[in-house]
Amino acid sequence: MNYSLKKVLISIVILFSFISCKKSEVTFEDEIVRPVSKKVEFGFKYSDFNVIKDSIKKGDTFSTIIEKQNIGNREVFDIVKKVKDSFDVRIIRKNKPYTLLRSKNKTNKLQVFIYQPDALHYYVVDLRDTAVVAYEKTYPLTFKNRTIGGLLKGSLSETLENAKVEGSLASKISKIYAWSIDFFKLKKGDRFGITFKERFINDTVYDGVEDLEAAFFEYKGKIIYAFPYAQNPSSGKIEYYDEEGKTLKNFFLKTPIKFSRISSRFSSNRFHPVQHTWKAHKGTDYAAPYGTPITTTAAGTVEQTGFTAGNGNFVKVKHNGTYSTQYLHMSRILVRRGQHVNQGQVIGRVGSTGLATGPHVCYRFWKNGVQVDALRLKLPNGEPMSGRDKSRFLKTIAPLKWELDSVSNL
């Protein structure tokens, strides 16, 4: 082999060796386990401890948990006695999280026990000193306003769920609009806007909706706003008003049952599903599961309660000299004759007593002694704001209305 060829072969060997070494270095570097980033929780720096996180299992107690950390029975008894005024060890419940902070030396000695009964509070039992210290801490709460809006793509509950908003907001909104909107008649494509305040624990953990700040819904082609406002600031009593200062509280609620559906309407000639004859149906049927609460749609006095073969268990309420309402086919009656009832008070439970094919309430409405269709009746509104109250109200809602209108124009 001549000198030139040897030189080329040596160069190739060196090159492959270099590549092989580089490859080994890269592989080795990638397999290095990097240290866990520093984390502070409950006021403790995790890098200072051997950290164990777990949850309470069936049969676990404070004593059994810390006994497993090489702490003798007598020492456990002394710890429980020392902390009893600050931490009642009996409050520990199954599935709740706890954290153990142990020393990083060979002994792995338990230093701190932390128990979280809920997302907002936690208890600390600090064992690092012979005195043993226990205390309760509460995370700070922060509040952030959020506005959502656009076009409804389903029910209000579905819309809020898709926006990752706590479901209870739908119930709050339905109560606020109970006098002016039947949410079962909202349609896909109707516009809406909602501004609400959300709670966050320790500025990061979502804890639900605190308050509704403002809202609007398109209902039967009309935009209906809702703004909370206290006309008398000293009382702090909040009512909801539209953009002109008119109260949303009508004299009557729209329906006697929340989240139901209309199964039969007021009619002068309807085929009766039980009697199989054509006859007048002078009420509105709302289908709902057995036991669903039935509420009176306005304040008044219970005029009648009882049972008939056709109506089943029923309640009739007189509201004033003009209006009365009746609620039929109840499974249970929860009021008595002569009793005063408030608007929205539960007066019975849905059933199918009397002539009924399934659980529902037949809602009947009288005006001046004549049965009328409650859905077609224009019911009286509350008194609107005026003077200084209205001026102050309009100034207060201006930024909220601007925010809602901005969302509706997107």
C-alpha cells in the first residue's frame, strides 16, 4: 500500500471516530436528567425537601399517615395533642389531597404535613421544632371581569359550557330574566352578550362565577338588556334594569316551572289525549319530570287547594282583584288555603294526577274572572326609574353597555 492510500485510509478512520464521538456525546447529553425547577407552594420551597403528594384513602387517618413516616405511636399521640386547638385531625376526609415534606438526608424524616380540605384552604402541621406548630391558611381570592357574546349555537347552558363558563351562571341569568324571557324560546342564531365576574384562587385556580355584571339577549327580535343597580345605595338591594332604567321584574313570572317544555297550548278546540274528544283546553301544559318544583308566578293568597277527577291535585292563587292563576295535576300540594305566597315560592310538585298522560303542570290564568291565554297576555311592568336615579344609572351602565355592544358587533 502506497503512502498516499495509507494517508487517505487514516483520514477516513479519524473522521468516522470523530463522528462517532460526537454522536455519543449528543446521546449522552440528551439522557441527562435535569434537576426539577424550583417550586414554592404553601410557603415552602420544594427543592429543600423530599416531596410526596397523595390523597386520603379509605381508612386513612392523620395518625396512620404520619406513623408510616417512622414516627412511633407515643410521638403521634403527643403531636395530635399539641395541634388539637389549631387542627382537628378528625376533619380529614377521603379523596382530599395532602402533601408530605421530608428531609433530604438519609433519614427522610417527616418535616411538614399539609392537608387541603378544599381549593381555598389548607392546614399545615410543622414538625421541625419540638413545639410542633399547626395553622390554617387561606389562599387570596382575585376577581376578573370577562365578556362573552355572539350568536347562540344551542341552549344557554350549552353556550356557556362551550365557553368553559361555570354552569350556575345559566341559573342566575334565568332568574334575572324570569319576568321577560322564556329561555326555551331562544333560537340558534339569536345574539347575546354577557359580562360577568369570575373568582380565581391564588390568582390561577378558577373558582367559578361571582356576579353577573351585565347582559343582553335577543328575544323575539328585540334586544333585552339587564344591568344590576341599587337605587338606594345605603340598602345595597340590587335589582335588574334595562338600558332605559325600566325594571325587568314584571308582575308575573313567564312560567311556573324552570327548564321545562310546553307540551300543549291554550286552545278553544283540542283533542283530549285521555278522553279522546275535541274540547277546549283553557291552559298551558308544561311537561317536566315527577317532583319538579312548581312555583307561583306572582304573589298572592291561596284561594283553593284540593283534588278533582279531571284536575288532580291543584292549587289556585288569587293575586289581586284582576288576576288569578291555577296549577293542576300536582303529585304533592305544599301550601294551604288562605296562605300568603310570594312570587317564585314553591307551592307543589309536578305529577300526573287527574286526567293526564304523563307528568306536567297545566297552568291556567284568569283575568277579571275569565280564563285567558297567559302566553298572549300583556302583563303589567314595574315602575321605571326617573330623575336623578335614572341619570346616575345611565352613567353607571355606560361602560358596561359599550362592552356588550362591542361584543355583539363582532
